Amino acid sequence: MEKILTSFIDVEAPHTIEVARAHGVYDGLKKSIGMDRDELIASFKASGLRGRGGAGFPCGVKMSFMPKDPSPQRPSYLICNADESEPGTFKDRVILEKNPHLLIEGMMISSYAMRCSCAFLYIRGEYGHAARVLFEAVEEARKAGFVGKNILGSGWDCDLVVHRGAAAYICGEETALMDSLEGGRGNPRLKPPFPAQAGLYGCPTTINNVETLSCLPYIVEHGPEAFAAIGRNERNTGPKLFAVSGHVKTPGVFELPMGIPLMELIEDVCGGMLRPDKKLKAVIPGGSSVPVLRAEECQDLPLDFDAVAERGSMFGSAAVMVMDETTDMVKVLARISHFYAHESCGQCTPCREGTPWLEKVLQRIARGGGREGDLALLDDMAARMMGTTICPLADAAAMPVRSFVEKFREEFEYYIKHGRSMVSAG
Amino acid sequence: MPTITINGRELTVPDGSTVLQAAHANGIDIPHFCYHEGLSVAGNCRICLVEIEKFPKPAIACNTVVSEGMVISTESEKVQDLRRGVMEFLLVNHPLDCPICDQAGECTLQQYSYQHGSSLTRFEEEKEHGPKRRELGPHVLYDWERCIKCTRCIRFCEELPGTGELGLFLRGVRSEIGTFPGRPLDNPYSGNVVDICPVGALTLPEFRFRSRVWFLTDVPSVCAGCSRGCSINLGVLRNEIYRITPRTNHAVNRWWICDEGRFWARKIREQGETRLQGARGSSDQVVGWSAALDEAAAVLSSAKKRRVRVLASPRATLEETWLLAKLASGPLEGAKVHLPRHERGEDDEILIRKDKAANRLGAELILESLCGGAQDVAELEEALLNGEVDLLVALGPGLAGPVDGEKAPLSAKALARAGQIVAIDAFPSALSEAASIRFAASSWGESSGSVINFAGRVQQMESALTPQGDHRPAYMILAELYDRLSAEPAPAPAMVARSISGDVAALAGINWVDLPASAGQDAEGFDAAVQACRPTGAAAKMIAAGWKL
């Protein structure tokens, strides 16, 4: 497959504007300026591009929620969500560090299509190097006339502001991100109102993932059909960055067509299992919050939004975590639960109180103090956390608990009965 | 006006109502912690989750606006299970120290635990621990372990006084309510956060550990601190006011009171030693109330009416002022009547008025109707200095509490030039010092009566305490004088109200019988004044939000 998002990241200094322009970056922006804005959005819809942040909402549809004639008093804003912080996810980092101009181009195309007067790029605090690259790249783009006043002589003004977060997972939630961007505590907001009605500073706002925005230049340049031709079917189109980690020979970020089979990704792209004599045990296909898959569920599984959902998990951010048979699933889950307990903002009762409770029970089991009834308690608690909070963090904490306990029940039961791991025992 | 269905009942509710407002307006209870009708919606406690047909998942009733045909279930199996779940989560790290918690007995957490929770816990881990006694400001203590992080207190400070001293710090289960460096919780309304705290996390140091709330009797009363006349409850036990809490009254103070009013009773208690006691005649030969009253009556009846002045008080009740006006227009006919001002600071946009008297409007109305109006005190001062006053009959400035260095309406020099002064007062002032005959009146909280606030709202207060010292309600003292000077006896206090309605046109329509139980009633012709009392700016927006229904 022709690489679209990472086509020239291996050359010398790919993050500079000279190299980027030599590889055709900003040609899409030039083409789009002057095009009819609604037609642009229609072409994004036609491309089938779905949000790469994890939810998979059609990008063009989201853009069409924005007002057609924003007033100067209530301007429209675009936010690029670069707060990539789901455990296992590190795909956006490649774009941010190696191909920042493609992202800037995508942001400006999107801003143009939605009549935005300012675009914000919110980058997670831990991405220091990427932030420095972006600060520089935005200045380069500004000098070249792609950002700022009178972009490419069109009379359209749109600034681009890069804002570094302070390293909180919750600030990747779109409305918490807005609070944080406004200078407040990052707490998810109640919906309604939705961001397109009242988002950043109470103004109409669309927020998109780094990878999603980076797909837009290709759609403008080559047409929605060319984009839709990549992928498994019309609901799962385009290229996709897969961040593979865990027990494979060559973990990393790989640009592949949407719908590549999971086993092909592991065997062919990543060189197979880290230790060939150890069998595959489980895969988390979309970041730590999604339900885990057992080895047998990984067979014949195309990696895209719909296929993974049909298999009972979620495609999420395509952060594929591979675990071989030496993995202690109880400890994995205890660690995942620690993460969500640590990152819960604390607003909603079920999440604030439930996430640390889950963690405490799991840590106790992992320490050998498991009791009869713990598994039923975990499952019941997780069930009561799901769908009862403002944002999906409680669901993110609950889903792995339910799936781990369901799918690897014997390991949990062994721990509770014997006070130690079944894996190390074997 | 959409028609909705709640638990099978079809209801037509106002546009823009939330599910919770619609339910509550129709007597259907939906539990809630973080929602407060006077504050913005936070939606964080999750106890108000309900099921709505066609909604993919349970929705919070406090932030879901009704729409035509909405079918809501607030008591389904699923909803009850969700509530049990939220209650269980809330109690996971809660210390369950109800036996020593001041909130016990009026705690929402207790109430819902009883109604919606389980008597067993499945939590067997170590609870989170945190500070139990952190001073947020001079009037408020914070107990982290009891706090359920509903953020009512934070929203209150942002939205009512607009001072925003409180914030949520840290994250997740370690979240805590706190203040910013160098900015303690110290605004004129800070005590309200204790009232709206649904649990025992915020407490008043002055009430902490002093009484179980169920031993207190709430006596409805009216604050005497300023001309707002906030509706309050006096929490009384063994003839002592333990605390003052706001009594919700949308026409006057909504859900709030200021800190000065909240600590009014404490001020009276703390300065109790200084209170005036007994009746004092002009010489040592006059001993006891009867003798002093006889002497005063004699002085009053023998004085040349043109050289008599009467000083009313905007701090006296309607009944007391009416009887004083009866004296002035009857036995003392011809005497000029004056009404002093007691002002301090400025009006704020919320509750506090610079006029520090609860019944100015009532006094003005009565004096206007019975005495042709009251004259300025400056004129009285001048007359005193010119030696034109043989007798001054006065209700003192300390009737409602200590005068605390307040500027006296009449100078000591002028008072010294009066021939004689007959004064009725509760706390000492320049006037009571200068009085030749002086009667100790009961103070605020010890007598009943009516007051009219600056906006024309008539309210009644009940006597909460039995007077302990040697003093009498001012009305009784005036009635004794009146009886001695007039052919007809003074009416009993309870009967005065009808006479007032007969004498004062603006009060003709007042339904006195219902007053104590209701939130008071507007005097006729004061609509404009009532309009004027509506706060502006941020507070008004907030009230509008609270008045959605």
C-alpha cells in the first residue's frame, strides 16, 4: 500500500517545511482554498473517514454540525486532540514528531472547511520533543503563509496555537481538554451542550484526532474515492496507524490499510511472537480500555471498527497489545486498574469511588489475599460503573475488568484459591 | 408546555423544565446530592439517574430537559439498582461516623442510605483517610473523609458572592475541597456552604459538637440585622439559640442568609452581661416596674405636649410602633414624632442592606397613617440643643441587639439638654445612659411581632426564648404606659394586627392569621418596591436559573 501518513518519515529531517513541501505537503491546502466549503465537507463524508481517536465517528458528519455562518462574537474553533494517552497508544507521536506539516495542513484544511478563525493543537505534557517540533513547524508554516493572516492570499485568517497539557489522561476527553485549554481544571463537561453548540470558550468547536486530520490532505488531493478504495469495506476506509507493543519481535507503529487481519499484523508485519516457543495468549486490540481477546478470538479478525466490535471488543485507537502465555493476566489487570484509579478526575461518584475500589480488590488478589466472592463483586461493581458517569472513563476502567475476569476466569480463581499465579506455577 | 409521563402519570410541565424539576413540582421525589435549585447544575453525584424511553443509557434527571412525549421511569428495578450502586460507592470511603457527626439527623447521605441503600457493605479494603478538621475560613471547617465532592460549596462561592474562594484540588478519590494560598473562605455569605453541604463535611465551629440537631426546635423568625429581613429558623434548645439557619423564602432571601445574621444570636449571647435590666425611675425612691411605670405615666401626662418629642425606632416591631404611635397621637397628641436611621456600609447586590433596621418601612407606614409622618432626627437634635424639649419618649437603638459602637442618632450633648427622657431599650446606648426613666426591654428572639422589609414584605416572628433577665417585651411596657394614660386598655399583642390593618391602608389586605406559617405577604402597593429588591447581575442570573419552575 502507498503510505499516506508516514510516506517520508525515514528521510533526513522530515519535520522541516522544506522536506515536507518537497514531498507534496501543503498541496492539498492550496487546492482546497477557494473550493466550496460544503463540497469539501461532503467529500470528507464520501471518503468514509472515521475518527481515529477511538470512537470512529464519521469525520465529515462531525464537521457538518458546525455553523455555516459563525459570527465574530461566537467564532468557530477547531481543536486537534494530541493528548494521546491511552496506555498502549503511541501512533500519533509519529506524525507529531516526524510529519508535523501534514498535520498542520490537515488542520488548516479542516479549519477552512468549517470556517474556523483559530485552531488549537492540544498536546500531552509528556510529549516534550513533539511539542518543540510543532512549535517550530507552526512558525515555519506561518512564515510560508499557510497559517495566520490572509492564508495563501485568500483573505481568510486562521491562527494555530499549540498548547501543552499538564499530563492528565482525562484531558484527552474532549470537553475536559477544552477546560484545560481554557486554563481550568480538566473535568469532562456535561452534555448537552455538545461541542459543536458550545465548546471551547462557549463557542462552536470541533475536536479531532491527529491521525484523522492528517488524512484530510490526501482526500483533497486524490479525491474521496481514492481514500475509500483503501481498507476493507466502505465503512472502514483509508490508511490506519497501528501501534503494536508487547510480545512481538518488532513492535512499533505501522501504517497499513484499515482491516488488516490481526494475525497478519502479528506474524508478518511484526515478525511473529517475541519468543517463538511461547504461544499467543491474549491481545488487547485498541488500547488498555477495550475488552481483551483470547488467542482463539484473534484468528481471522480484520482490524477495523466494525469487525473488532463484532468480536465483542473495540478497535479504539488501534493500540494492539500482544501477550504470550507467560503473561500473568491478574497482574496485567491490576496494573490497568491502577492506571484508571490514578487518572479518574473524581467528579462522578461511580468512577471516583469505583476505580480505586476495583484496584484495591485486584491488588489484594494479586498479593495472594483473594477471597471467595471477589470475582462476582468485581463484575457487579464494573457493571454499575458502566454508562453511569459524565464521560466514558468509568467504562474504560470497567470494560477490561469484566472481560479479563470473564475470559481468564481460571487464572483469577487460581489466584484466589492458591494465593499465587497459575502462570508462574506452570 | 410539553406533556410527559413519569411512572405512568401523565403530566404537563413548563417548557425548559428538567426532569428533576418536573418530578419535584409534581410530588415525585428523585434523590439528589449535587443539585441545588439555587445553583448551576454539576451533574456529578449520579444519584438522580433515571430511565427515559428511547435513551440509550440512564440519564441524570437534573440536566435532562423534558421534551414532548418523554416517558420517564424513576422507580424501575434498574433505577433502584443504580441508586443502590451509587449509594454503595458513596459509602465506600465514607467514615460512617454518624454518631459524632453534626449533620446526623439532617444528612442527605443518611436519608438516602435508609431509603435507597443497603444495610450491608461489600467493601473490605482499607478506607481512604484524610484531614478531619481543616479550616477553610473563620466560619467553616472541612472534613475530607465525609465529603462526597458534590461541589455545591464551590459553586455557591462562585455564583452567589462571586468570590470563588473554594476549588477542587487533586484528582480522583484524593480530590478535596480547598482554598487558594492566602485566600481563605471569608465572604459575607460563607456560612451558607455549611447549610447546603448535603453531608457533614462542612461544619460551623460555633455549632460543632454542641447539640444533636433533633433536639433543636426550629422557631420561624425574621433576622433583625438589616432591612432585608431574611426569613430564618432559630434552632432552640433549653432556652438557648444554638444556631440560625435560613428559611427558604423566594420573596425575601431565597435559600441564603449572610454571616452577620447567622451569628446574630451569638452576638446577643456574648454581650448578655451588658444588657439592661429592670425598670429604673428618676430617683432611688422609685423601686420596681409598677412604680417606675407610674412615674413615667405621670411625667407623660403632665408634660406640655408641644414640648414633648417621641423617638420611634425602625428596629421596633409593627405592634410596638403602632402602640407608640397611639400614645403619640392620643395622650401625647401634639408631640412631634421622629424616626432615626441606622446605616452602615452599602447595599450589596445579594441580600445585605445598608439600612440596619428590620422594620423601617413598617415604622414609616404606621407613623404616616397615625401621626402624619415622622420627622428627621436632625431636627430633634437641634430642638434638644436649643432646649426646646421638656420630655423625650424614646424606643432605643438597642432593641434588636447590641449597638456595637454604631453612630448614635442623637449626640450625648443634645440628650443632656432634654428635660426628661423616658426610654425603652434592651442594650445600652447613649440614649439609655441619658434616660431619667428607663425600662429594660426584651431583645430579639424573646418577643414576637411583625416587621415589614424594605420591599414591602410583611413577616411575623415567633418568640423563641423565654426572657430570663428582669426585662419585659417592649410592647408590654408600652401597653402598661398606655393603660395608665388612656381610657381604653391597649389591645393584647395578638389582637393588635387587626387594628393595624384598620389604621394603615397599605396593610388592609394582610392575612395575619397565615403569616407565621407562610413566607410572609406583600403589603399592597409595594409591587414596585418588591421589583426593586430583585438583585441584578450575577446573582440575578443565578436566581433566574433557580426560578425556572
